[in-house]
Amino acid sequence: MHELSVALGIVKAALKRVKRGRVVEVQVAIGELTHINAEQLRFAFEIASRGTALEGAELKTRIVEAELRCVRCRTRGKSFTCGRCGSAMEVLSGEELLLERLKVVEDAPR
Ligand SMILES: [Zn+2]
């Protein structure tokens, strides 16, 4: 399952940033071209975060639309071949997978 390795990557990256406290919310930007299923990613994240400072955190996802540009005539579109001149298209956005935001809380004093 592709999503599980992605989720493990998110957990690892988040733990690197969080030195103390507990993460209650994680926001990631997912490019359309990664074909990551947000629902499956949330499920995988729940498993991947167990026993870490991220356990129980809410995973929010923001889908980044794909945008490609023709290398020759600069026409923009969503396919990998230019609809106008048939040349190859380069990816401007849609391949990203970014950890955008973490909401951390200090553990309540007992
Ligand atoms: Zn073109």
C-alpha cells in the first residue's frame, strides 16, 4: 500500500520538527499527480502514528492541482502531451507532497 509508506514519511518528518509536546493536527499538501488517496492516507496515518507524539492527531490534506506547460509553445494544461503542438509537457505543480503545518500542544500538567 503506497499510502502507508507515505504516511510513515509524514510521521518521520513531523517527529524531526517536534521536540516536545503532542501533535494534534498535521496538514499536508498532496499533488494531484501523486495519486495518493486522501482517505487511505488518513487511515494509514492513524496506523503509522501509533505510539508516537503524533498519535491521535488529525491529518488534514490539501490537494494541489496539476499544472503542466508545453516545453515548446508554453501552452498550459493537464496532460503530458501538448494539445496544441504535440510536444512534451513539463510539470509545474501537482507532484508535491509537503508537510505544511503542524499544530503542537504542550502536555497538560498533572
Ligand atoms: Zn505545445
